[in-house]
Amino acid sequence: MSLPESASAFLETQAARVRALKKKQRVVFPEGGDPRIIEAAARLARESLVAPMLVGARPTDAPDGVEFVEPSDKYAPLYHERRRAKGVSAVEAAQIARRPLYFACLMVAAGDADGFVGGAANSTGDTVRAALHAIGTQPKVRTVSTFMILCVRDRSYGHQGLLAIADPAMVIQPTSVELAEIALSTAGSVRALLGIEPVVAMLSFSTKGSARHKEVDRVLEAYRIVQARNPDLHVDAELQADAALVPAVGRSKAPGSTVAGRANTLIFPDINSANIGYKLVERLGGAAAFGPFLQGLAKPANDLSRGCSPGDVYGAALVTALQSAGNTP
């Protein structure tokens, strides 16, 4: 099945926005020997989008414009400084800092690279752990989460067929505070990636009191926290998915809401609903999904699926470059 028109438009727009940046962003890839990474890096360099940096020995047939960096002890003191309070010795730090995942993340932490894209040959757990230990979280952010860009075939939904959803891959059962932080982080990601104002719907199985349950209360409490932290954010809760997306349903179920029927950012109440929801839309509705992308880190780092294609790597690099340029999670 061909990509939805919204997906092609998304990639073209991201490439154009990256190309327009004042400074070419340096994106480091820890799995520099993977053919998929090399192919994507060659394309990124050829199209003059980012400055790709691959961790590993430089092959004899290395593509033009792609830098290769071999792991060394350069960042061992930095890693030791960050982790000694957790009991990591200088000797252990030197060993860990040479591992490609950690070496690449430490390049970002030290300012020698602007963003990280890994996970093509490593598990999500290992990749995210390296990012957390080496890069850390943003100030005042306690919840690292993920979001995805969902590109649907009917471009009347969201922003011309584009929807941001969170959190499909990280926080399993968020508390109200965690759910609020996910919503705030995702709103920032939407601004950075899509260049639009987020219209945020905090989803539930209830719309405006149609059901009473502690799970509805959790979403409402998160909504109140979001409002307190960012009164200017265009957000509403609690909304069922149809009330958030379909204007006629929104007017019926949530009259007076300026979010209902026009949301472009969907905050699911837990990882179950988010993960199941996007996969149903992707498989049954022919949508394209980009991500999940990490948010809440001090500097951009993103995780790939081990089944990723060169195109997936390319798209993740574009998103990482824009996250870096926008200084957002």
C-alpha cells in the first residue's frame, strides 16, 4: 500500500525545514557499521540535510560527506562525573563510555554532536538507558516519554492529516502528574516538528462527565495540572476519540469546547490505549506512523526499531535535527 499523501507531505516538509536551518545539525549514529544506517547517512549527506556522524571504523567505501568516529576514552571523565553518585567507579566509567551507544550519547552530552539516533541493532531498553544515563533529562522534567506522528489518509483530520499521539512506548500507566508532563512535552514537540500550534485533547472513555470512574478522574486531574502549568495551552479534557476528532460529534458531546472536533494532538490515558490505537489506525486505516520519538531529554536522542528501514532512519534523523534546532525534548 502506498504512503498516505499526508505522510509524503510530512517528510517533504521536514526535509525542507531542516534544509532551511541556519546551521546543519550533527546527528550521531552509534551503529555505524549497519548497512541501513550507512545508506540513510549517505542520503542525508547527499541531500545536504544533516552532518551524519557514524560511530565505528571508516570503511574503504565510505560515502562522501559522512564522518566516522571510533570510540575512545575521551568521554570517560564526563560519564564518571554524571554517574559516580550512583556508584560507578572511574574504571567502570572508562569501560562504559567506550560502548558505541554510550559513546554516541556522550558526544551529544558534550556538545560534539547535536542529536542521537540509535536502536537499529540494540533494544529500546538499552538505547533509552544510555540516553538517560549519558544525556539526562531537561530541567524540571521528571517524565521522559514518547510521541508519534500519525499520518492518516483523510486530510480533514488533525493538521492536514497529521496527528501527534502520546505515549505509545514508554510510560505504561502514568500518574496524573506524569500524564500532564506527557501532554506538555508533546505540545512542545508539535510546535518544533510541525510548526503549528497544538490543539490538545486528553482522551478518555468518557466525554465531559458521560461516565464516572477513577480513570476519568486521573485524566481530569492531569488536565488541571496542565492548565496550571501552561494556562495558554489550547487543551481540553476529558474527550472520547470521536469527540476529539469529528466536528459534528464534538459539537454534540462537548458543546462549547474549542478543542473537540479539531484536535491535532491526542494524549492517551495509558500505553495500552496509545499503542493499540495507533496500530489499529495504521493497519486497518492505512495510516503511516513515524516514531516513537523520545521527549523530555536534555538533548535530542531517538530510538529506532530493530526492524527499521533506511527510510525510517532518514525520517528519524530529520526529526532529531528539528528537535535539536528547536531546543525541545
